[in-house]
Amino acid sequence: MLKTVSISFAALAVAGAAFAGSHAQKWDMPMAYAASNFHSEHGVIFADAVREATGGAVDITVHPGGSLFGGADIKRAVQTGQAPIGERLLSAHQNESALFGVDSIPFLATSYEASDKLIKAAEGAISEELANQNLHLLYSCPWPGQGLYFKKAVNSKADTQGVKFRSYNSATARLAELMGMLPVQVEAAELSQALATGVAESFVSSGSTGYDRKVWEQLSHFYEVNAWMPRNYVFVNMQAWDSLDADTQAAVEGAAADTAAKCTAKSSELASWYLEQLAANGMTVQPAGDELRAELEDIGATMTAEWLEAAGDAGTAVIEAYKGM
Ligand code: PCA
């Protein structure tokens, strides 16, 4: 008797799993950055939260490090449904819409608090732009403040002429040009190789990417500038999103909001730790000197004017909303 009961429980469990399985959406999620990076770790935290909140109806598998699609291809892959969900440094696509580059305007939002305000001001317009591209925005998370990496001491633009510079979006390429450097766009996953082969000998990024790519093997100086805090965005293919019922969508949105808060807190917590690791591995880590700083602020003013021009009324509205917060 006892045996019969336990068998029928087992059978029920199998039937239950099969039922959930037949309705479960299995989503592969390409991400561009190292598996150990906090963005990627929060992709996994998000996937776990979604599985839990949807009772397994949405089952996301994270593929970090550009292993499924390279960073440059992730957005298109999700737009076209080759991947149902993905994560991307959206500013890398600011040539499609200047709004995607709102987080890369020099010296506009340089603290976590300011970055939060900026995304609150911009989120509606960015969501709309993404929806026009067949994407549903779920959440975003900021990188720590951006500073400059070199293989020598740099005190001003006089020291940067002709230097080969790795860029990650058109704003960073423009910054390089205005400093007399030669930009080449390289994904973070290929950064170590670009530095090792001399394709690039400097770049702008956070301590996070310098740490992930062990750039102390080639470079010697990091100048803290805190120039801006770009974001990674997680979005879903619109057809995949529309295939979920309203309750499931609400559960996924809840997990997205929780993950955004956790990821932002982790970014903030790690920001100075990353710089300590650069120093511990032999790099000179210090604030940009007065002359370099003043030049960067001038360049920032030029780039802000150029962004406002490119982004038009929609961009001006976002910046005014941000400044009013
Ligand atoms: N790391 C990313 C973007 C900004 C950052 O801090 C990178 O360098 O690709």
C-alpha cells in the first residue's frame, strides 16, 4: 500500500514537471562581458529570480563573455528573434538614436545618485525607441565611473597625440579624436588581445573592465576622471515578450526591477575595490591632473553640445527633466 502511494506521488511529480516543461519558455540570453563580471552575475541572479517568480514558466540560460553572440551582434540578434533576450551596452548603438548615448555625455551624471536620476528621466524615451526596434526594455545597470588608461604618464593632450585608443561607442571615439588619439572600436572580450598586439595602447573605461581584462599586463596608468557611467541594458524580443500572459509579464518585470537595484548597489560597492586591485597589481592610480582635467572638461562641453544637436527636442526634454529632478 505504502509502495503504491509513493509510486503515484512520483508519477504525479513527473507529470507535473512534464506539464511545466511543455509550457516553459526556454530563453537563451547572450551577454557580452566576462562571466565573473557583476553585470553577468546579475544576469544569472535575474534568470533565477524570473524562474522563481514565474514558477518555471520562463527559464533563462545566461551565455556570458560573448559566447553566443559577440557584443556588437547581440542587439540585432534579439531584434530579429535569433535570441529572445539579451544584454547590451546600449550607447554602442547611439548612431541609431542619440538617446541611446544619453549615459555617455561627459560630466553630466557622475555619481550613482545622478545616474539613477538620469535613467529615470530617460527611460520612457529609450523604451519607446527600443519598442520601435522590436525590443521590450526590462532593466539597466550602470558601470562605475569612466577613467583613462595609458602605458605612460599623461598630463595633458600634448602627451596623447597619435596614441592608439580602444573605443566602445561613438562618444569614446569622439573623445579620442578630440584628444588627438586614433580610435579603434574593440569589444571588451577582445581588449586584452588588442592591447597585447598593439592594436590599442590606451582606452577609457571603468576599473571593472581594467580588472576583468588584467590590463596591468600592458598598461601602467589609470587616471580617475569619473567622466560618465554608461549602462548595460537587458531587453526582450517583442514577439517573445508578447507571447507571455499578463501575470507572467508582471512577474518578469518585478524580477527586473529587483535585479536593477541589486546590480546598481553592487556596482557602487565594487567601484573603489576595482581601483584598489589595479593599484595592487602595480598600476599608478590617481585623479587626472589639473591640466588634463581642464582639457577634458572643454572636450566634454563640445561633446554635450554635439549630443544635444543630434538628439534634438527629445534629447533636450530628457536633459531638462533630469536637471529638474
Ligand atoms: N566597461 C565597458 C563599458 C564601460 C565599462 O566600464 C567596456 O569597457 O566595454
